Amino acid sequence: MNIDLTGRRALVTGSTSGIGAAIAVGLARAGADVVVNGRSRERTAAAARSVGERSGAPQRVRPVAADVGTAEGCAALIDAAPDIDILVNNAGVFTPQPVFEIPDEEWSRLFEVNVLSGIRLARHHVPAMVERGWGRVIFISSESALQIPAEMVHYGTTKTAQLAVARGMAESVSGTGVTINSVLPGPTLTEGFRDFVAQEGIVGEEAVERAGREFIAAKRSTSLLGRLITPEEVANMVVFVASDQASATTGTALRVDGGVVRAIP
């Protein structure tokens, strides 16, 4: 399958590392002009350079620093990138915490970043996509949307909310050429996991991979893959959903979870 996104303009929020950076690389490789987004100006600029190098298309990648966890940050990002064809709502935060100890402000913080950021950006960009007759909006949710983790109920709740928002938005633009979907990664080998195991003295590819398999066996034993997913594997799904080839895929939740969720649909 030859996916060609030449001439398409894409924005990937929270794309300075991990899944977001891999998605930005994949979109740029496919020919899209990509905006890399993060909160820190310096880190975002460095990430954009890295994405440009990894994709082999530095001329198609540019950084925009803005905190999408606030209304002001979303407005600044819209001002810097007002017209896009592909919106990937990837920015997200999580913090393990016992559910009965989570204060209101933490619930609000996760909803602002994980849910409202995508709503605010889609509210601006989708009407313009509808006018042009083509557009793609992709919410990066999680398998935690379907299997709420007891240690992060607030995180799982926001990920479930993304599914509802995406489906409702897709219903609202039916027949327009704009598709809106969710992608649900499972446990993924990100920089965050590498940093976590490094605190235990685990470094090097073989050791990190082994630690990932041990984590899956202990914490996600229903996984059919038996290992952590790579960011690139998630990005492959997102690039497809962003393409013309995925024109009949809308209003749905696509799992890239390694079979962790024990369900047929």
C-alpha cells in the first residue's frame, strides 16, 4: 500500500517524544507537512529537528511550542497553525493515584489536557475541513479507555471520554469527507518506560526489552503480543487512518493494543 500525504498539513500535539514523535515521523515520511508541538520552546525545536532527520524530510517539519492543556495554549497553537488537514490529538498526561485520594484539581488537570485540548482544536479545525471536503481527526486514546486501571481511574476516564467525543463529532460531520476516529495503543515502549526502568539500573536494548516482557507478563497478562508495542507500530495505524485509503473508516475506535483487551469487537 502506497500512502501519499503530499500536500496535506498535519498537526500532532504532544509530539516531542514517544508515540507523538513517531506519528510525526510517519506523517512526514508519507509526504505531509507536519507541525511538532510541545510545551517547551527549546524541547519542541529539538524534537522537530529530530523528526525531520528521522523522516528524511526536515523541510516539511516545523515546531510550535504551546501548552494545549490550557485554553490560551490551544488558541496560540491555532494562531500558529490555523489551517490543517490532519489533526492528531496525542497530548496526554497520567499520574498513578488511588481513586479516593484524587483531588478535584487533578481530575480537572487531566480533563483539560487529555480531553478538552482535542475538543478545542477540533472545534476550530473541523468546520474548515468540512468546507474543503476532506479532513482527518484522530484522538490517541488508550486500552485504558476500555479496561479502566484501578491505579489511574481518572486517566482511564479521560480516555473513555475521548471515544465518546470522537464518535459524537464523527456523527456530526457524516457525509462530508471528514473522518474522526480514535486509536487505542496498549502498553508501549516509550522514553517514559526507559526512564522508569533505568532507575532500577536496567539499560541497553536487550535488558529493556526483557523488562518490557516481564512487565507485560505481570501487569498485562492478557496480551497476545507478549511484549511492549513500539511507538512506530502505533504510528503505522495513525498514518493509515490519516490517508485517503482509510476514507471509509470513521466514528470508530481502532485498537493497537497487542490483544490486551479480551473482546472481539
